[in-house]
Amino acid sequence: MQAIIELTGKPGTGKTTLATLFSEELARASVLFIDATPNQQLTQELATQPPQLTLGELFSQPTEATSTREGIDWAFHDLTVGVGEENELITVGNLPTALSEMDLQKIRYGLSRLIENYQYVVIDGYQPLLRQLLPDENLRTLILLTPEQFGTWELPQDNEPLHTPILILNRYNQEPLPVSMEEALEQHQVQLLGKLPTYATREAFAEKLPEDFKNCLLRLDIPLNLGTP
């Protein structure tokens, strides 16, 4: 079973930090990282070299490179850059908002062909169009929240992910959960994966966060290849 894991949340919730941990925790697996954030921070953190082209740039202007299925395969292969020794990353960039149906079909085909080669796909950030084009039967959406955002928390809309949204409470220090969140958890409308605390020092953060995050991941209903060989 392939797993597509999408990390969403407002800026500053820790999405990119946790996305980078996947490159360490999924050490025995093949992983494709997709940087869907506006600032492309994951690309800066993980890529062994800057991408020559983003997905948005590939489809922002007419090109013969994607006129055939073989061309699409090569174009999507050229989007990838190395992450460490085994894994790879593509950067979404600015996808045009008015893509033609033909371009949408090309992106759907190119992505589906590309992700066949990986056991995991880890997406940093929410990109509406991208989510529509990925196979949602394998998608797990992890929503990161900090206590400062509890007051504005609400359930995703019906047209969001088909699977139960999964919460990770980051920088959590025993603040009471909103009544609406408690009710959603009781009714199994959302799942709570874990609570990551505020660490007292940078040293504690570096030492304890990977293990705490690993314990969260073990609660996911997907097979996980964690640890080193």
C-alpha cells in the first residue's frame, strides 16, 4: 500500500520541520517529497541542488515537452531533485489558476506515473488543485495546530479530503481543547494523532522532537518503515 501524507496548517505551525523529519524517519523507504508551500522552504531544507524547474513553471507556458505521454514522463522526471542518497523532491511553485482540461489531464497523468516509483509521498503544504489530482484513496491529511489557533479551528469542508482529517497539536502545553474540537473527536469526525510539547531548549527540541514525532506516526493507519536499516 502506498501512502500519501499531506501536512497542512497555517504558517509557523511546524509543517516543514515535520516534513524534514520524514526524510530521517522513513530511512528504509522510497519517498517523494512535494513542496507545495509559497516560500519553498522544504526545497531549501532538503534538496541537494536547486530545482531547474517547478511544476508551475512547466505548465505556465506552452511547450512541446508535454505534447506526448513520453514527453510528460521525461518532463516530470526532470522536475525531481535529490534528497539525501535515495529520495527525491519536486517543487510545485505557482501553478496557474486557469489551467485547461488538457493540462489538468497531463498533470494528473504525470503525477500518477511519477509517484508509482515511491512507497511514500510527503506533501508540505496545501495546494487545492494538487489535492484534486492526486489519488485520494491513499491520502492522509495531517492538520497542524498550535494553541494560538484553537479559537479559529473548524472542521474542513465536505469537499476537502475524503478521509478523516488527522490533528497534530504542536507546541501544546495542556491548554484545554475547544468544545467543538472535543465534540469532533468524540464523534470521530477527526482523529488526534498526538500532542507535541513546547521544548525548553534548542537541545531538547533537537533531541526529543524526532522521537515524539515518531510516536505520533506509529498511530497512523498506514504501514510505516521507520528507523535505520
